[in-house]
Amino acid sequence: MGGIEVSKATRPFCFTAYGIAKKVLHDRLLKLEERVDGFSATHDMSPTPYRSSIDQKNASLVVKSQIGQASLLGVELELINRESSVMYHPSEMDSVPENRSFNFGPHVVESSVIDSTTYVRVKS
Amino acid sequence: MLKYIKVKSSCEHTIQQEVRTKRVPRFLDEQTKVTLEQALEMPLSMSHLPFDIDTLSPTPLDPYALTVYGGVDYALAARSYMIDKLHSNTISIGDTHRALIERAEQEILDQHFHRMQKNDEALRQWKEVAAERSSGKVLSHRDAEGVMQVRAGVAQP
């Protein structure tokens, strides 16, 4: 499987709902920290991604961030958040109500979020 | 390095207070005795969709076996829900940004199908292992219920 999915929220083009979903997830992580020995989470609502990929053909952008880590029976685990967005060119589409910009070196990419998925896997 | 540099949100969508039933469904009563192989094969039927119970519910481990509202396929219901959300959130820009919305729709459908396939494959492997190592041992009620809830995507961590 590569990892076990623990949460999934599809909130296309709506940062308000997306923000609510993220808050619920972080509340859940707080509870896990209280209940599970050795579990710690990153409570930065926008952690720095460690990987990103762009599908030029479909104009989609996927970013992955580590948002938590834990130890279970001596096995190191990590919690990964995967967010996908669609990209657009702002000069052609200037009235998208909610967007997010990414800085790829000198290039700025405008995107609108589609969904956020979190899964747990053995730490690599 | 990739960095977030800006978040713009002028969203004026009305977020209605979502009414969620927090009660996790039960699939088996105390008297039902099942083996692991049976628990992996039993029909899954729910009165609510998993995301009606938990806003952040993961994709069910056994998505093709799950039915809701007495017969609707989870696969179809979840797809309709996500596409409806997309259209309601983009209603104000639908006329001018049709291509963008179509790309988003395709991305949602691709992810939905990909995750369902992945989970279905994982459960198939689990079933094969269970069949090979079959002991015929009856599971405790708690364990059997846990298997059913994981298959339905409503088990709590």
C-alpha cells in the first residue's frame, strides 16, 4: 500500500472549507499526541513541503509535507500530508476566487487547491 | 526549494454548519460469530456515507463492497459528492473558467479511482493471506467489528 490513509478531505476551490478541514486534522493530531507515547506532530498549518511534482499535461500540482512522526513498538513512523491543486495562468484567469502561489526558484506558480490527504507510513 | 509564498482567499461561500452524526456505525451484533475470512467477505451496508460521519474520513479499504442508503454504491456516491462540491464552489467562475474546472474535475476523478484501486488491491492481498493461513478461529466481537469498520473507512485511530 505504501501507507495507510488516515484522512481525506476534498474541498475544491474553497480555502475556507479547506482551512476548516486542516484545523480538524490538527485537532486530531493534538489528541493523538496526548494519547500516544512517542507521537509528535508539526503544528505549522503550512509546513514546508519536501517534495512536489507537476503534471504539465493535466496542469496539476502535488506537494507532500511531513506533518508528524511517531514510534510504535520501536518502529519509526511518519505522517505525510499530500495536497493536490490545479494550476492556472493568472493573466488568462484573473478572477479565480481563491488561490495559492508557490515559488519554484525564480518561477511563481498559481494554483487552486483540490484536496488534502494524510497517510501514515514507515519512516524512510 | 518549493515555498508557499502567498495565500489569497476572498471566498464568500456560505459555510453551513454541517450536521455530522458522530456515532460510528456497528456492523455486527454481539451474538454474531464470524471468522476472519468471513469478516473480510461480509456485505458492507451503511445508512450514512463515511464522510457524513467524519468530515476527514479516509477512502474505505473495501470501497467496491460498500453500499449506502440501502443500495447506492459508495464509489458513485463519493464521486457525485466531490463533483457537486467542485461545481458549487466554482459556480461564480464557471462561465469564464470552464477549462480550469474540467481539469479539477479530472484530477478529482483520477485520485478517486487511483485510491480505490489501491485499497481494493490491498484488501485482496489481505484476503489471500487470510485464506492461506485460515485457522477457522472465531474472532472476538471487538476484533470482527474492527475489521468491518476498517473495511468501511470509519475506524478511528
